[in-house]
Amino acid sequence: MSKGDFYSVRMRASEDGAHELGGKHISGGELISTYDNLKNAVNVLLEKALTHSRGTPDFLQIQFELIDKPITKLRPLPIGTNEVESVKEGHSIAQSLLEIAGVPRKCIEKAFEQITENSGLRGAILFDIRSSVRIDNRNEKGVRVSRMDWLTTNFDKWSDHHKITPSLRVKEALVLATKVSQHPATVAELCWSDDPEYITGYVAGKKIGYQRITRLKEYGDERGCRIFFVDGLSDLHAYIEYLEKQPIFVEWEEENVTRIN
């Protein structure tokens, strides 16, 4: 991929005004596109914003800009699914997975205590596993991971191999989790959507892969959660710069396939 060949296309939508003026977040999304495909990319994000179950936006912003950094290719995290019958069971599984990933039990308990007060954020919060405190200083904005994508044709091959129905939601979540977990300071991620009709969430990390949990909130609940548990973070600015600015493509290659150069 040559420098200047790709564009980052990003969308945000809210109700009752723009986000920074107190508007309710409705939807967000992004793609990496060639110049020739920009119109299609914009239409995909527009459709997502106008058909979201959280409501009808009265503020919508779509922007694109030239990517001026080399794009890093990452392999998708291994995927697993944990079937649960209740939110309580889902949270218990999530906490166990976080502990396996390397997050101390005390830190996990502290983070879960603060989930409700941080549920209205537009982005993620960064939680230090040593001090058990939030360290991003972004208030309601949080940290929004950006400049990432997965070519649909490659994602469809991955889905077919894993016998998973292709889903834009799974694609976007796995791309984000893969990028976040790639950074050396990331220990784990905990996430569930603010979409009231979607109750599945996940825990992800280098040690555990991408672990879907089928029930992490009640149906109809608009409160979401996204926490990045970090350790050894000597440069907060550089970490956020990676999340927001480093462009990545997820690319899957079937195991045991001989490549011919």
C-alpha cells in the first residue's frame, strides 16, 4: 500500500444537537476507502446513522481525509463465544476472562463499580491496572479508536471459514479489538454496545483473543461500556495517538495455505 492511496472516512451522529453541545450520541463509524470508492463509503455510513435503533439524529457529520502514514496489517484476534443465560452470568464470565487476560481482581471490581457513571461516554476510558483509576482525562468524550478497516471480501472469507454469519457489527468490533490489543500496553478490553437492541458484548486481549459473551446487559438498555485496561503506560499521549491516528487493516490468511510469491 502506497502512501496517499487511502482515505479515512468517519461519521458521528447525535440527537438534540452536536455531541460537544450535549447532544445524545446516536451512531458512529468509519471506513478506510480509496478515492474512487469514497461515495460508496459515505453512503454506507450515512445509512448506518439514519437507521440506528438509538433514535433519529438531527446532527450528522461525515468527513474524510488522506491517510499520510503507512498502513499496518494485523491478523484478527482468535474468536470464541460464551453462551450465558443472564446478565449476572455474563458479567461473571467477563470478570473471569479479564483476570485470565492479566487484569488484577481488585482492578476489575473497581472498574465494574464505575461502569454506570461512565456509561454515557462517546469513547473508551483507559483504566490503569496498577492504580485502579481512570487515566485518560477525556471526561465525557473518552478515547475514540480510529483509522481502521477490514476489506469486506477478506472478512467474508474469514466468516465462511469460522462458520459465522457475516455481520458488520462483528466486523467493526473485531477490527477495533484487534487494533487495541496490538499495543504492548494494552492488557484487555471490556465492551458492550449502547444499542438498546444488542446485548452481546466481549472481552478481548492478547492472551484470550476476542471472546464474545451473549448477554452483558438487558434488552432495551441504552447504556454502553468500553474500557481499555492498560499497564506499563509511560507515555499516555503516544498511546492515545496510536489509538486515534495509526491506520491499520485487518487481514486474515487461512492457516496452512501455501503462499506463492
